[in-house]
Amino acid sequence: METYFKDPGGPIEEFSWGRFVIKGETHEKNDGSKKGKGKDIFLTGTKVKKWKEREGHTLEPSMVSRAFGKDIDTLIIGTGVYGSIEVPPEVKKQIRKNGIKELMLLKTPEACEKYNELYHLDKQVALLAHGTC
């Protein structure tokens, strides 16, 4: 399995197709077991949750709403390994309307790198990341 991102300093330590390793815990599409949070994640600090609202490759406002009301200044959306996730203008508008000052749309490997960078600068940052295409 190809590794697209690796940073032992974390909190995101590794990202490969459909698989994140965050603070030593693996999150990937699973076979029904309760390990990990799946291949699409929502990350604030070192707390990982499944990004269960994401469906398809075009986001809707309801798919990013879990980031609202979390005292976040920057939201990074990992758009997939190939950048397949689309973020329409109405979604961007809803994000800003909910007090998030900066939105970054990056392919997921670059999104992981940027998240770690801002995390280590003690920024109020969150990541919604698609783990495949």
C-alpha cells in the first residue's frame, strides 16, 4: 500500500489509501469491527470522529456542519488523493457564515501536512478528510 503522507511528529502520523494513523490509532474502512473511525474523518486537536455525513463527491452544507460551533478559525477539507471532492460556493458561504475565518481545500495528503503544521502552531484548526479518490 502506497503511503501518501508520513510525519512521525503527528498528530496525523500517516495517510495511505483509505487509511489514517493518528496518535498511533489506525482509522480505515473496516469490516464491521469497531476499531477506528473509517476512511473519512473529522479531526480537531487529536480527537477523531467519523465523517459520516459525506456522500458522493459534491459537498452540501449539511456535510460540513459538524465543524460549526467548535471554536475553529481554520477548516481544512481534504478533497481526496486525486482531489475528487467538490466544494460548491454555497458550502463555502455557509462555512464563513458560521464563523470559520479561513477555509483550505487541499488534496488529502497536503491537507494532512497543513493540519499538522497548524496544530503545532497552536491554531484552532479542524480537518474534514476524504480518504480515497
